[in-house]
Amino acid sequence: MFELVKAWYIKKFSDPHSVTLLLMLVATVALLYFFGSYVMPVLVAIVIAYLLEWPVNKLTRVTGSRMLSAVVVMAVFVGVALGLVFGIVPVLWQQLSNLLQESPTMVEEGKDFLLHLPEYYPTLISTTQVQAIVSSVESKLLELGEVIVSASLTSLKDVVAWMIYLVLVPLLAFFMLKDKSELTYGISKIIPKDRKLISQVWYEMDQQIMNYIRGKVFEIVIVGVVSFVTFSILDLRYAALLGTLVGLSVLIPFIGAALVTLPVAAVALFQFGLAPEFWTILIAYGVIQALDGNVLVPLLFSEAVDLNPVYIIVAVLFFGGLWGFWGVFFAIPLASLVKALINAWSSKSEELLAK
């Protein structure tokens, strides 16, 4: 057994490039794990810089000045962001407030609906089972309310920090875009010389990350807008809020769509009961999710994602557990990184064996 482990170690780590790659990987993971909350503004700025890199490159070819292109693109980005904040957020906030005001009534009607189920389907469900379900749901709702209140109180303390981040993050992203060459050169001076595998992995991941972030933003917008229009046509209440939730649900592959089904179905059931309109909304929602998974995702992520769904779900659970929201958001790129690392080490091992 020891000989097998020794042979595997020599095969994978006898090359200095492999050791350098491993050390860089361990250092990066440790930095994010222990200091992730402190470097979060930098990570957000990197995401924005990746998102805007493509238009900056295109505009630079026209203007001949990367600085001018970065200024124009960042100004447009900030303008669009402010437009969303002052145009859409108030509508969402109003709909959320109305939904919270109606939620006690919705809960009571849902409870009555469940309590009457044994009368219609006595062979499928009993009164005892329904009462157990109702008690469980009520306790979960109480826990959720406590979490929301505590989170609201905690968030008040962070308002100043968020205000600072709203200024710092766009500035960081702007300088990352403007001084990309200088920053890349500076980082290359820090990395050890034995970096062939690091360069190989980075070359493979760089374009994938850019495609993924850009594609994910497009997917959120397209799915959100289509859902909003569909819900509005079907006269579903809180169409803007639910459409936004459906759009944001694509951040969590597979799991997000299942979770958002609950509020969509709950609002539709409260508004229409079990009338045909309720089933029409569920069918329309299912069609949107099917088109997203089978048409939109392949179009947007054909160059960024080449992973089995099982690996994607495992990556969402694992990296989400490590780094929360950002772990979920970057689950697919991180899974692709693991795949690139395995490919790099495997190719290096084959080269060593060939020699």
C-alpha cells in the first residue's frame, strides 16, 4: 500500500511545476476560506471587471485608447445600475411589502385547504398527517420570521460598510479594466518561475470564467424578463417580484428552479385556487424552465460548461457550503477549475512517463 502511495506521489508531484501549482492552489483556497469576508469587495470587483472586459476590448479597437473605453463602459454600467436601483427596486420593495402583509391570510387559507384534504381524499391522507404538516410548517415559518428579523437588525450595522463598498467596488473594477496589462505583469512577477502548469490552467480558465459571468448575467435578465411578461399576461399578482426571483434562481443550477417553484405556486394558489388559471401558470413556469435548461443554457454556456449535471450539483452543495452565495455563483467555474487541474496533472504525468 505504501509503495502505491509513493508511486502516485512521485508520478503527480515529482515535477516542480506540479508542486508550484499545488502550493498556489492551497494558498488561494486558504486565503478565500479564512479572509473571504475581507477580500469580498475585491472579488466583486473582479466579477464586474470580467463582465465588462468584453465591451472594453471591443470599444478599444474603435477608440484606440483602453482608458477612454474603460471610462465609457464603466459610466454606462454605473448608469444602468443606478437606473435599476431607482426604477425597479422601489417596485419590487412595494410588491414585497404587499406580499408580507398578505402572507398571514395566505397561510390561513393554505391551512384551511390542507385541513379539508382528508374530506376529499381520505384514502391518501389522514387528519393526523395534515395536522402534523401544518404544525411543522407553522414552526418553520416562525423560525423564518426570527431569522428575517435578526438579519434585518444585523444589516443595519452594515449600512455604512455597504455605502463604502458601493463606491470602492466600481473604482476597483475601473482600475482593473484600465490597468489590466500592468496588473497582470505585476502578478506574473510574484508567481514562481516554475509556472508552466499554472499558465496552462489559467489559459484554460480565463476565457471560461469570462464566458460564464457574461452568460449568467444574460441568462438572469432573459429568464427574469420572460417570466415577468408571462406572469403579467396571466394576471398573476406580484409579477415583477416573482419574475425577479425566477431570474435570480438561475444562479443556483437545478436547485434554484425547484425552490422558486414554491412561491410561484403559493401565490397562484392563493389568487386562483385550483382553477384552470393555477395550472396554466404552473405549466407556463415549467415551459420557461424547460426552455432555459434545454435551449438558453446550451446557447450561452456552450464554451464555458462541459460538466455532467451530477458534478454541477455536487459543486453547488460543496462550494456553497464553503463560501455561501459566492460559492454557489462560482460553483460551475470552480468545478471547471477542478477539471482543468486534473487534466493538467494528468497530462504532466503522461509526459513524465513518456520520458
